Amino acid sequence: MDTQTRYTLSNSASGRSNHTGDGVEEDRLARLEQQVRALEDISAIKALKYRYLRACDRKEPDVVRDCLDPDGAVIAYEGFPRFEDRESFVQIYREMGCRPNIIDMHHGQNPEITLTGPDTATGKWDLYFNTIDTEAGTVLQMACAYSDVYRRKQGRWWISETSTRRTSFLMQQQQPDGTLRVLVMGEPPPVPYGELPVEK
């Protein structure tokens, strides 16, 4: 903190007047404090989302669970069933995403965080998702648009609602000669996630 800043804060704290007037200076400091709190909240929300995505990649279901609202998180990812609580979602994640043959990459980018209240916020993200299944010999590349709702409880932020809309889809399968053959390109197939499309 420089000398001028220390002098200004000291004057404000002690009640002494300066050339801008006590009321103006107090308003300025209040706005500055509000802006700093907003930046801190946005940073905390981004860190929460990054923690969630990293835990998905590292097969850490307990960390995934700890990112989601304990009071009924809503998870609605296109291509998956809708979940109304974190426990049922984490159970499916353990079964499908934590197998040793599954190698995932969740790359979140382009965040837009909007504070909607003292303890609420919304977020939009783009997701680049890539998964390799070494047993099936498949590679899935997908892009999604995230829409999130965040809530602050117990002194920290949680993901309260999260949904995705798929925007691109590419599935390939390794052939006996080691090359990859495209199975689906563009629209995802009308089969449950993780299943291969039936060839016609």
C-alpha cells in the first residue's frame, strides 16, 4: 500500500475530512469493497468448477460429491438421466467413469459468471470432452454448453444446478491395423451414453 492510499484510509477510519468530503469517500470505499467481494466470489466459483472437472478426470468421486449442493443438486446432462441429488449422480459416475479402462479429459473454458444475489450466481461454460475406452477401443470427442446455478451455503460455494447441451459429437473406433474409423460424426446416436451405435 502506497503512502497516499494509507493516508486516505487513515483519514476515513478516523473520521477526519479530506478534499472529496467524508460522504463521497465513504461511498467510494464502499463501492470498492463491493467490487472486490464480487471479484472474490467469481474467482471462488471458477475454482469450484475447475475442481469439479479435475476430479472427474482424476477419478475422485468424493471430490466430485463435495462440489455439488448437499441439499438436492440437480444434474441434467444431455444423453444421461436427470438426477435430483448428488448421491445418485456420484454412484453412476463411480460405475461408469471410474473404471481403469476409461481415460477422460474435461476441459472447461470461456466462463461467464453472473452474480444474481448475495449468495447466488449463474454460470455458462463451454466444455471440450474427450474419452478413451481402452477395452472397447473407442475414442469419443464431444463439445457441450454448460448452464450452472451456484449457491453459497456454510461459508462456501456449491454447484446447485448443472446442465449441458451437446453441440458436437465424434465417435471413432480403433481397427485391427491401428487406424481409427469414424462411427458417428455430427449428431450423437440415439443410444444410451457409452453404448456403440448399431451398424446398418
